[in-house]
Amino acid sequence: MLSQTCQCAIQYVCRLKKRLSFTKSRTHNMPCEVTARFLILYGSQRGQAQSIAEEICEQANEHEFTADVFCLSNVEKYNVDSESRPVVFVVSTTGEGDPPDTAQKFVRKIKNKSLPQDSFSHLCYALLALGDTNYADFCNCGKTIDRRLQQLGAKHFYATGHADDGTGLEVVVDPWIEGLWEALKKVFANMSTADQQVAATSGSLSKNASSQENNRSDLAVDLHLLKLSERDSQKENTYESVQTETASTPLVASLKHSVPPLSELALNVPALPHSYLEVLLETASTEETAPADKEGYHEVPVSKAVQLTRDDSVKTAILLELDISEQNIVYQPGDSFEVLCPNRANEVEELLLRLGLQVQKNDAVQLHLLKNTSKKAAKVPPHIPQKASLQFILTWCVEIRSVLKKAFVRALANVTQNGSEKQRLLVLCSKEGSADYNRFVRDANVCVLDVLRAFPSCQPPLNLLFEHLPKLQPRAYSAASSSLQHPGKVHFVFNVVEFPECPEHPARTGLCTGWLADHFSSILQPPGTVPASECLDTSALPKVFLRPRPSSTFHLPGDPSVPIVMVGPGTGVAPFIGFLQQREKERQVNQEVTFGETWLFFGCRYRDKDFLFREELERFVHNGALSHLIVCFSRDEHDGGKMVNRSRYVQHNMILHAKSVADILLKDKGCLYVCGDAKNMAKDVNDTLLEIIGNELQIDKLETLKTLAGLREEKRYLQDIWS
């Protein structure tokens, strides 16, 4: 007799088959000369919007649609001025609410004030905006495009989605895509046959190609149903043994295990992503080093490394001094530098071992597109160089520490041999398993190596990794120096990020901060030591690859008489050290010039353990470069256990000096800069500013928000924050 679980699974499969049969019959009854085609346009900075756009294109076939997908920068491949098909926009936001580089030209075009108000009255569209609520201008690019298209007469056919990277893009993206198909069906149902024919012919595929795509889509869905049926049958066979094993010891949910009721549900599993790469390994002698000149990187020596915090501090802060005197690099205080660091050698070695490719690590890699791939817009990843060694690619080109997306988990499930392990991976990528995915994968920062450790029978081919692992991204650090004070040098400050051991992965340090700390340990000076002599042989010093990332706005005011307020607890003080070094030098050179007031709100845990740049800040106060240094210590205590200062955090001290802050911003037209943690500190400072401005002007919350927005637009409230 079948269990209730198996019966539910069979009923679920039958319902899906019935729905599939209905969809096919309805599609087959449509006029054969009409193809339901739509256009997808994306604007992406680091690849997220692009991958989502391509995923929508991929899923379109399963829902009996055909889609064309293009980057917004490829203006020669689409024309929204005359587009008759429905258009789906997927756009991210970067910097301080700016459009990604690939969308800037499009945004400039639609913001042209000379455009007639009915310029896009022909356009029906849907928009998915990506952003991060840890930053002030959440989804600003998407909102800008949406608002402007509406002003120019375009019409929504589906509600706009705003996905938050701070809580997980998939929380909004997955249901938004799921609802998109019904919205598209309604659009095409309301279009006349003639309109549909015009929309169909505006695409680039022929009718025969579309028919082939639909046939492949039917086959893919049938195979998906077959795998689902097999999986649920397999689950029935393993369910009783799991219950027997755990009769005395209740099973606890983890990365490896599901528990009831989740383990007993029929699952809505995403379709298997189409494979599209062929990987060839050739025996070759390769001697690659890191990409010194590629993409604007410079290899520079580190002339000094100093630990700024005591050994018993909660976090370890390190200052690096880089010698850029041999490079043509110009920067201002407030600019950042991107550091390209490799993946850890031990992790690359373990990954090669688990893939069974340790012997072939020095082989040259060649990538080709599979000839019969069903993936739309498939291309060889440009960040993977041809004929580089496998070890080089895994070290310098792909992000092996990246958190696994659900599509990757689904692909890994397909190459997992053990039934219970495969079932767990299917749960994690399913709609029903979203909470487990968030808890055990996304929030736990689980990467591909963690999954291979947890699921030993998972044996992915190399092409699967190259299809899903993103490009290794550089890490950005604010310059903590002024070139006037330190010509030919630039300083960085960072905390060594630590991830403690947990059931999902072993203890480890942050990819870049941990690597930097290890890489320069030979020259690291302990806290409180006198800096070493600078007459060092630079050829013998450890080196790092970096490139400048100039800021468009986070700089000192052009007029030195403008007063400024700086808020930077912990390592967030870094750019302000550069600001104050610049002001110190400018005051020495231009003694007749009037300089505005400078305020710094700084905070740390303990006065004696992690008060970064204490001597230098006190020097700035002494010589007048810094007018007011307001410091708080969040964990210092009296002997009796009471806090030394009720003002534990920077926002508390801002309230104590609310009148001065308000006068600088509202009366003296000054600037306020915030640097540091976006998730907590920056939000608290923003709320504090709202309170200060509202109380000072005696206005309601809506007017206060407008006032603060005005300060942002005037570039007088500026942030350099990270999550």
C-alpha cells in the first residue's frame, strides 16, 4: 500500500501532466503563424541582472514563449522607439543610486527633457529592479527608468518588482518571475492577431527555429516530470529507513538534512538549467601569473603593514602602505582602490581533489559552446581565458567562495548519486525549501566546496562549475591617505573578517582581508611600534594587484571654507584620515585661506584596544585641521560594570550636538559624510539625521524626508558604505 507521501507525489505529477496537456493543446490550437515573442533588456554592473534576464529567457520556452535578450548597451540590436512586443526590463543599481555602466546611455536618452510626452505610448513593459536596502537610494536606477517611461506614455502590463540584495534577491525575484508568465499570457490574449504577427516578426528568429524551440521546451518539461516522478518514488523508498535511523534521535534540520513536514512535501523544483559549455583539457606547459596589466590592474609592492589594534581586540585592524611611485596613478582623498586577490591555494587544491582533477591542474583549458545547447544567448564566459591552466582559472578567474544560487544547487542535484543527498539538494532549491535555502545556504555563506564536502556523492563535471561560478570580483578599499601628505604612496585600512566554524563550513577568514593579512605577515609590525625605515628593497617586498576606482562625489568641497561633518566609526574613519591629511597640508601651504569647521564623529569598542589613528587624530585637533573630535566607546565600563558614557554609538553623540549639526547642514550649507557599515550604522545615522532636521525645522516626517532627499541631490549628504 502506498504511503500518503507517495500518493501526494503521484497526484502532484498527474496535476502537472494535466496542466501540461492543456497548455500544449491550447498552444497547438493557436494560429501556427503567430509566435508569442517578447523582448528582455538588462542593465547589469556585476552580472546579477544579466543572469536573471537570461534565466527569464531560459524559462520562456517552458511557458510556450520565445524571448530575445539583449544588454541595454547593445543599441544596435533593439529599438524601443518602435518596439511592438512586450518588453521586460531587468536593471540593477550601483554606487550612490547610479545606473550600471551598461544602462547609462539608455537612462540619459529617456531623461532627455525634449522628448514628447507620448514618445513611448506604444510600449507595454514590465520592470524588475535590483537593489540593496542597506543603501539609501534603493533600486534607484529601476525606479528612475520606471518613472520616466510612465511619463513618456509607456504602460505596465505587470507590476514592478523591487528585489533586495540585503535580504536575498530570490525572495522577490522568484515569485516575480513566476507571476510574469500569466501576465504575458494576458497581454498576448488581448492583442489582435495582426498585432501578434507584427510582434512576432520584430524578433530575429525564424518560424522554423521557433517551432524547434517549442519542441525542445515540450521535451524538457516531459523530462522534468519524469525526473520528478522518479525522485518521489525514490523518496518513498528512503523515507522509512530515515525514520528508523532517527527513531531514537530526532533529526535536526541542517544543510544535509530535511525534517518533516518539509521532507514529506511534494516539491516545486525549478527546471534543470541548460548546459552550454564544453571543456577540453590539453597537456601543456603554462606559467601564468596574476593579471598585472589586465583590466587596468597594477602590481605594486606593500612598503609597510601595521597592526592598529591590540591583540586582545575583538577585531584585528591592519594598515597597509602601498608604493605606487612607479605607476601613473593619481587619486584624491575619498577615492577607493580595488584589490584583486586570489582564491586560497588550499581551497583550490581541495576543489581539484574533489573534482578528481588534481593530476590535470596544469593542463590548458579550452572552452567551446555546445553545438546543440538549448540555452538562449549562450556565450563562453569572457572572464575565463582560453588556454590558461586549470589551476590558474580556479585561482584568479572564478569566485569559488560565492554563495550558491538555486539554479546551481539544482544543477548539482542532477549530478548527485546518493538518493537522500540528491533529495536534500532538490529541497534546498525548491519553492517549498526557500526558508531552508536562506538559513543553510545564503545566510551561512555556503559555497560549492562546502556542498561537495557535505554531499560526497555530488560529482559535478568541470563545465558545470564554469557555467555557474561567477567572475572573481576585486574588493574595494577607501584610500586612508592624501598624496600631498604621502607622495607616491596610498594607505588602506581593513578589519580581518572572520567566519567562525559552523555546521555548514569550517572556520575561515574573509577572502581578501584574510589573504592580505597572511600575504603580508612577514612585514607586519605589532601595534605601538615605531614604523620601520622606508629605505627597503621594493623588489623583495610582497606585492598586490590593484587599480584605482575614483569617486564621482565623495570628496572634500571645492571651497575650503565650507564646513563639514564626518561620521566614521571603526575602519569607517579611513577616508576621513585622508581628508584631514589633505586639510593639514593645505593649511600649511595656504595660511591666508579661510577654512570651514571640521567635525568628526568616531566610535570604537574600547579606548585602549581599538581607537584607530588616535595619535594622528589628536595631532589634527592640535594643529587646527580638525575642529571637533567627538569619540564614543561602546564597551568601556567602570569597575562597577556601568557604562562610562551613555553615548555608546556615533548617532548618540550626533543627538548631543544636534544644534551644531543642523546649523552646518541647514544654515551654513555644509556637507555631511558617512563611511562604514551600511546594514546598521548608516541606517541609524540616517534616522538620527531625520530626527535632528525634523526637530530643528519643526516639520513633519514627510517634509523631513524631502529635506534630506534635497541634501542628497545637492551632494551635501554623501555616503561611502558597505554591507
